[in-house]
Amino acid sequence: MRENKFRLDLFHRLNVVPMALPPLKERSKDIPAFIEYFLKCNGVDVKNNGAPEKMSILFRHYTAQDWTGNVRELKTQIDRLCLIANNDLERLLEFVNNSYLDNESRLKAALEKAGGSRRKAAALLGVTEGAVRYRIKKSNNKHDKGA
């Protein structure tokens, strides 16, 4: 508002009851409840035989990767998984195990195969060059925090 980039009248309309919520990464215990809710919204049967154990794999994946996104990003990722897996929990978990858990090593392999070219690595992975740059930056930040 001070920089005249946000309308003052709109701010006052939206700011009826200010709520301060910590980022999702500080509430990682909430992630399983969000995932279960988003799966249900997509029509995934989360109560069938063995589903709770199977879903624990999904929960561990998202809480173990130090989720830095917000709730909307988590919803988008779950929605995407449901679309790709045709709302089948087995296929969804298979996709998570094969694709998401191994992103960093797949990126490194693609960069090596492409001779360090981000554009060629992106083509090999079937993503945009911007996505490759983002993953490299995210990977470097993760390793810097651990040092």
C-alpha cells in the first residue's frame, strides 16, 4: 500500500479479521490432514483396505521433503497426482515413488547427459528450462542449509 501497488479500499475490505498463520513448513503435522482432504475431494477412496498404510507413504514423502510451499501448492500437487493416476491410490503411490522421490538424482543425470546445458536437460526431462533452473536453485539452497 505504501508503494501504491495495492488499493487501500480493497485492503480494508479484506482486512476485517486479521489472521496470522505460520507457513505450512512450520506446521508439517498438518500436511497429512490436508493430503487426505485433497484426495477425498478428488474422489480417491482413502478408506479401502490398506489405504491408511499406503497413505502413510505419501504423508512421509511430503513431510520428509521439508515442504516449502503453501497449502494451495500442496493441493495443486495432489490434484496433479490424482489426474495422472486416474484417482487410483496404487498408481498414485507408484508415481510418487518413481518420480518425485528421485527428482534431484534425475536432474543431475539429465544435466550430465546434456553436458551441463539446462535447455537440453529440460528437453530430456520434458519440462521447461525455467523448471530446471528452479530445481537447481532449490537443490543448492537445500544443500547450503545442511552445511
